[in-house]
Amino acid sequence: MMLFLPELTLLGAGLIIFFVGIGKNGGNLVKNIAIALGAIVFLSTLVASGQEGTLFFQSYKVDLYSQTFKLMIGGALFAVLLFANKLEDIRQEIHPEYYLFLFTSVLGLMMLVSSVELLAIFVSLELSSFAVYIMVPLRDDTGRFRFQMEAGAKYLLFGVMATGFMLYGMSLYFGLTGSTQLDVLIAELPSMFNQPAAVVATVLVLCGFFYKLAIFPFHFWVPDVYEGAANETTSFIATVPKLAAVALLVRIVAMVGDSGTVMVNLLMVCAIASMFYGNLSALVQKDIKRMLGFSGIAHAGFVLLGLLVFHITGYAHAIYYIAGYVVMNLACFLVICSVAPQGENVQIDDLTGLYKRSPLLALTLVIGLFALAGIPPFVGFMGKFFLLVDALKQDYLLLVTLAAINTAIAIFYYLSVVRVAFCTGEEKLPSITTPLHLKMLSIVLMVIIVIMGVFPSYFINYAENTILTLL
Amino acid sequence: MDQLIAYPEFPHLLSILIFLPLLGIVPLLLVNSDTFSRNWTLIITAVVALLSIRLITGFDTSTTQFQFAENYTWIESLNINYQVGMDGISILLFLLTTFIMPFCVLASWSYIKKRVRTFMICLLIMETSMLGVFVALDFILFYILWEAMLIPMYLLIGIWGGPRKIYASIKFFLYTLAGSVLMLVAIIWLYQYNSYSFFIPEMMWGEYSFTAQLLIFIAFFLAFAIKVPMFPFHTWLPAAHVEAPTAGSVILASVLLKMGTYGFLRFALPITPDATFYMAQPILWLSIAGIIYGGLTALAQQDMKKLIAYSSVGHMGFVTLGIFVLNQQGVEGAILQMVNHGITTGALFLCVGMIYERTHSRDLQAASGVGQYMPVFVTFLGFFSLSSLAFPGTNSFVGEFMILAGAFSLDTNQGLFPWLALAAIPGAILAAAYMLRMLQKVVWGGTNNPDQSWLTDLNTREILTLAPFLFFVLWIGLGPQPFIDLMRPSVVALLETLHSHQDTSLAAADVLLR
């Protein structure tokens, strides 16, 4: 019971929201219930954080690794729910369903980080994906926006394609080893990497998670989905699933171990291509969500640096990096949601004079963006620095140089947002009032960004401990 | 860690000096009042300045190790430590920074009218990171502070700057950041090579191959040459100087530019000695190009801030010239000239800021002929202009003279004709030309001066801001020996070790190029 507590809580949360949806209700009721349920989910992950054990015929493993990720997922979900607006651009009568899908998706993600069996992984991944496939086009199609349908279709089609690749890879694994249990695979696989089938299978399985994390060449859905989905949906897509995707990527990469230069080269090419593609495309964006989408591709490329060293510190740093990335992104999306109470898309120019309209939001945005850009002393810098150190330890000098050059490219588009928010807008604009809970949330996010950046030791050690439970 | 000497009488002196400004932010965050912000920031910076005097009394010139050292574990897994310490190269620059900051606050007293609190917070963050840069002995600590200072400086220019502030601030940020990312790669490479240590003294004089040294040197050179800025990487400087508020210009000129030249001395010379010898000649001639170019461009400016900004390019050219002649007069002159430039150019920017507060123009024509109505102001301006053109008896004369002497002896010691020093001389003449042109315009002007009769002369606060600068101009100009004594042991030790590498390095370069 305690082992499965967060998942059960989520399931219960979904059901409660579902029953609330049967009755007629108006105003903020659904939203407040959702926030309360989000808090309960977060608490349940906190309560269950020390649990260990296996469930469901060894296909579901609860350990420090999975519980840490569940805690982060729960926290990120709670944050997204807190700063979500009234969902003005989603029809009032389907709000309960929207939250139902949100909780279902998170349920899938939490199950994903605990799954240690290929079919369980597949089912959880699909559970989380299909809920989001529906959430994207839920945005109101009668009014101002029409591209949410295109976004939804793209998301679905690319998702199904990537899932197909992954399923094929899993079948190859099964053909090679005769088992779908990851611990059997861990024992069998390393001796099989002289066979092309093992390499192909691993690459195909990775495809599924590359899609979730938006790594080149599985990134095509990102800009349109980020732009087309409601701000709240984008905030969710940009943060919570990335955590689960990295959790599983680390699990799989740790499972296959160092599998030869083919794998390393492949990951390297993906990393470099993601960084350059993401950063160069982000340079010309006008919509801030689109820009953050492209920057997310570049950041995903950076995460790969930690994986392709095939070493435990590398994995730990990748986890540290993605955790930091989620916090920085939450800070940015908090501001985006706050400046667009009607749920409209935010152009970069709409942030004009944000400093005058709301100093606290402007500070949150500037810290989030500078952290994303990798300027010390924030977590973004430390994460990048650790990953560069890992890669250079393996003598990947070219890779490190290219990655370093990318941080210089990236600074331009982050700066251009800071410029608009801080340095323009002499004319009088209406100020934005932020409710108390948002003020506290933004301060908490800023503090986390700084603390993780200045005192990373504790977090790194913790991440390493969680990974030790994997091996 | 035997290179570190603690200071038991006052064990955490450096850390207190570094972090006091950062802690000083806390009350500013809590109290939203312009008057309080100004007074509080002045108090904090003044306390730091007074406390830093303790460094002079406690500094031991008989050793070349790092003094006032502190050493704490910071990030254990990567062997990153909080290590700070000070030697003869950094002490003057550290003191210059602590000394400049209160006057930056005074200069912003009435100049900054909007968002005073945020401005003061930016100044305090700047102070912490600048002080840290000069004493950091862990390369990652250095890099973090070096980069972190970009944010407050960007905001100083971007929020309180002039009409083209957005262009200037972004150019400043991009240039400096792009220059230093490759330095990070070099730092990590050095960390690998030195058995996973970021301790800077351990990296010095290492057995690196010549190719590695050359690549590291190029990475360092890009970062530092942009910060100095050396010709042809100087284009961000006039833009940033012109648009920044007075305090921003002063910090830029007095402290930030010194970080580049400090970087050359602290990192490039000891870590890559062979590459330094190999690259010295081209860098010397780049310095000459900067001196001449800065002088000629300054001569053509109508905007007073731009004029001083281009004169900075010339003066910093003298500093890099002094460093890369790689002899004692040259390097000592360079360090002294760093301090001189900080004092003189900082004071000149303060003067221009005072004019700008009254006339709201930096145009030379609009400010012409104020001498009649602002006698105290033009007295100060005259002294600082003379100092800037290296008039004998002022501080810059001593520095430039030592640098030129170093450049002369570089060639004559090898029996060559002193082309290098000869080429630098026109820079000194140009400096006289453009400074006197400005001084003539401002003091007397011409027959068609604008009506300046409504101008009020400097008030007490402004006089108090400028007077200490004048004091140092004359002190260093007439009695520079105490300053040189502070740096001499460290400089001598640096050059001795450097020259012991010279023979091997030239041989290595020969092999590589053959």
C-alpha cells in the first residue's frame, strides 16, 4: 500500500475530479479542488519517498531512484497547478476532464519511472502520452486560435511513430534474450553488443524517449505543440514528462553500459545536432513559448552529454541538470502564465516593461532565463559545467568545444527577452497583481535555482546515491 | 597548498571584504526607500574600503606566496574549493576596487533617479564579484565570479543607460561571454591534466606540451583581450562606456578592464610560458596598434565620454605593451599603469558625469566654456586631463615611463634598434593632443559658446568625490615607491621563473615550426 501510495493517490485524484465533473459547477471550484489534490499528491510522494520493494511479479520496482523522480514529478505538478490560470481558453464544462487527463498523464509518468519490465514501460509511457495527446487540442477552437488542432495532430503522429520504433526495439530485445525483464537484459546484453541486432534494438528503444525529451531528430513536434497548446498545457509538457524521460533514458543507458563507439558516436551526433538546431532556431523566434521549445531541444542535447560518457557521475549530473532545467523552466512558465491571464499566447514584445508592471515576476523571469543561459551562479551553469567536465574526462574535446560555443549562441535569445522585460517600456502600462501564493512560489523557485547552483554538492551526492540503486 | 599563507591576526579578512557587499543587499531588499538605499550602500562600500586598509598593514612583502589565504571545501566531488589569497599582483587592484566603489555610490547620488534600490543592489553584487575575481585561487571560483558580474553590469547599462543602451548592453554581454566560453574548456582541460585540481598555483609552470599551451593561450587570449579590450576586440567598449551611467562607466574603466590585463599576468604568463614567448611579438604590435588607433580616434570625437573611452583603448594598449615586454620595468609599469588608469579615467568619467547632470549633454560643444562659471570643476578636470596625457608629476607619467623604458630595453638588450618603443611614442603625443583639445574646449571654448552662466559649480559632495582621486594622482606621480614596493617581489619571482622557461620554449617552438 505504501509502496504504491503516490500512484493510488493520483488515481483517486483523477476519480474525484471525474465525479466533480458530473455535477454542474462554476467558478473556481474545479481549479481549487485540483490544486488541493495536487498538494495531496505531492505530499504522498514525500511520504512514500523512503519506500523500497517490488510489485506486480518483479515488473515494478520502488527504490530510491524511482521515488526521487516521483517526488520531483509531484513537486513540478503541484507548481504547474499552482500557477495555472482559470483556463480561460478551455471551455468551462470540460475543465474537470482536462484535470482528469492531467492526473492520468502524471500517473503514467510515475509508473514509468518505476517500471523495470519492457511491457510495463510501454504501457506507462502510452498512458502518459495519450492523455497529453488529448490535452493539447482541448484548447478552445471557436475563438482566437486554430493551430491547436495542427499541434495535436503533429504530437499524436510523431508520438505514435516514435512508439512504433520503440516497440520494434523491444521486440528485438525479447528476441535476443528471451525476456522482457530489465534485470535479465542487464545480465545478457553486454555480451551481445558484438551483434548489430543489439545495437539496433537499443537505438530503437532510445527513440521513444528521445521523442519525449525532444532530441534531434525527434524534435519536430516541439515548436508547434508548445505554441499551439494552452499555456498551462505547455508548462506541463515542457517540464514534467522530461523528468520521466531522463529517468528512463538513464535506466536504459545504465542497463546497456558502455556498448562501443557506435553508440557513443550516435549519441554525440544527436547531442550536437540538438544543440545547434535548437539554439539557432530559437534565435529568430517571436513567440516566447516557441522560443522556450527550441531552447528545450538544445538543453536536451546537453543532457545527452551526461549519458554518452557511460559513467555513474555522468548519469548523476544528467539528473541534476534535468532537475535544474525543470525548475528554471517552471520559473519562466510561471511568468508566462501570469502575464497572460486570458490564456493568450505571449509574444516576446508583450513582456515590454515587465519590470514596472511586476518587479517580482520580472526578477523571476530574469533569473530563470539567465539560469537557462548558463550564467553562474545559477543551477544552469553548474549543470552545464559538470556535463562538460564529464565529457572532457573522456577526451571528447571537439564535443565540449562545440557545446561551449553553443552556450555563447544561446545567450543572445535569452538576453533579448531580458532586454524587453527590463530595459524597455517607459510608457505607463497596467501593473500585474500577483496573488500571494504565486509570489511565494516564485520566490521558492528562485531560491532553488540559486541554492542548487551555489551548493550543488548535496544534490550531486544524492543523485549518485539514487543511481547506485539502479546498478 | 603550501603556497597559501593564512593571516592569523584577522583570519577571514578577505572573505569578509568579499561578502560584506553581498550581505549588504539584505536590508535593501527589505526596505523600499531611495534615501535609505543610497546611505546604506555608501556605508557598506565605505566600511569595505576602510577595512581593506588592514590589507596594506598586514601585507608581507618578503614573500611571494599568496597571503591572507583561506581554503574551504566547496564541491567535493569535483575537488572545487573556495580558495582565496592575495599576492603583490592582486593587492593593488583589490585596493583600487574597494577604493573606487564608495565614489561610484556618491557619483550616483543624484544622477540615478529611478529604481535607486535596484541600482544599489547591482553595485553591491558587482563589488562582491569584482573583489572575488582578483583574489580567487580556484579556477572555477574565478570563472563563476568573472561571468556572474556580467548580469549586474548588463543591467546597469541596460536599465540606467543612455539612448542606445540596449545595443550597448547586449554587445557588451555577448562579446564578453563569447570570449570566455572557450576559456572554460581550457580550464577543464587543465583540471584533467593536473590530476583533477582547479587550484591555480598548481596549474602554473606545469609541463604542458607546446601545442597544448598554444591552444590554452589562444583561449585565454580571447577572453582577456576582449575584456581589456585590445585592438581589434575593442568595439564593445566605446558603446558600453557612452551609454552606461556614470557609476557604470567608472566601474568599467577602473576595474573591469583591469581584469583582462590581470588575467594575462595571473594566468597566461605562468600557465602557458612557452606560448607567451611565442606570441609576445604579435601581441606587442597589437598593443602599439591599439595605442595609435585609440589616440587617433579619440582626437576625432565630439562626445566627451567617447573621447575618454577611446583614450582608454590607447592606455590599455600601454598596459598590454608593458606586460608582454616581459621585463621588470615593463611589468611593474603595467601594474602601476592599471592602477593609474583606474584612478585617472575613473575620475574623468566622474567629471563628465557631473557636466552631464547639469547640461544633459556629453557633447563637447555644449560643454564649451564652462571654465568661467565652474572654476573648481575645471581645476579638477585640468589635473585629471594632465594625468591622462602622462604629464610629469602625475601618476600616469610614472607608469608610462616605466613601460616605455621596458620596451626600450627589450630591444636594446638584444642589440636591436628600439622600434617598439619608438612606435609607441606617438601615442603619448596623441594623448596630449586629444586631452588638451578637450580641456581647451571645456575651459575656454571659442567665440560662440552656449550660455553657461546658469551653471552652478560643484557642491560639497562632488568635491569630496573628486578630491581623493586628485590626492592619489599626485601621490603616485610624486612618490610611487610604496606602490612599487608592494608588487615588486611577486613581479620579480614571476619573471624569474618565466625566463627560466625561455630557452626551452624557443626550442620547442622551433621544433614545432620546422
